[in-house]
Amino acid sequence: QVQLVESGGGLVQSGGSLRLSCAASGIISSILTMAWHRQAPGNQRELVAWINNIGTTNYGDQVKGRFTISRDIRQKMVFLQMNSLKPEDTAVYYCRMTLRLTTTSPPSDYWGQGTQVTVSS
């Protein structure tokens, strides 16, 4: 069974930094994409950043220039460095990985349970 576990969330003041980590466990053939999403109270879940298996990255406009996504494929981990945090960054942050369980299976999305990030003013 594949499981994703996030860590690194917490309370930080405006302008501060946090580093989120997500580790996948279980038998996995390949990971195609690793991503971070977030969901604030009353809002829909939005894409924050993603990185694919060749290292291409992409960011949502609201975090571009402040957040950096990186990964360690061999350790099946993805990270999100968050700098210059703002109160509007407050949300539950979720890790997602698109992966294949076997070499011939179709890719599927797996999600972590989320970690709370709160930015105070």
C-alpha cells in the first residue's frame, strides 16, 4: 500500500519561512510527478507547485518567486521551501504524487493527509 506523509507545517509570522517535506512509502515502479496543493478554509484546493521526473517545475502565480519545489526521486521525497510567507498562504498543504505501481499499470494520483501552515500578521 502506497502512503504519503507530509511534515514541516506550523505557525510562522509574515515574512518568515517554512520547509515542507513529503515522503512516499510502499512498492512503487515509477513516480511521474510530485506536487503540492493547498486548501484554505472555504476555498477549493489549488495547485501550488509541481515537478516531473525530468526536473521540470511549475508554480502557481500566487507563490511564484517565493516558493521552491524540489525532490529526491531515489528517496521518494518532495520538498517545498516557502519564503516570504504571507497570511494568505495560510492553508492545509497536501502532497500529491502521480505514480505507477508496476511498469505496465496506468499512472494514478496518491495524496497525503495534509499539514497545516498558518501565517500570522
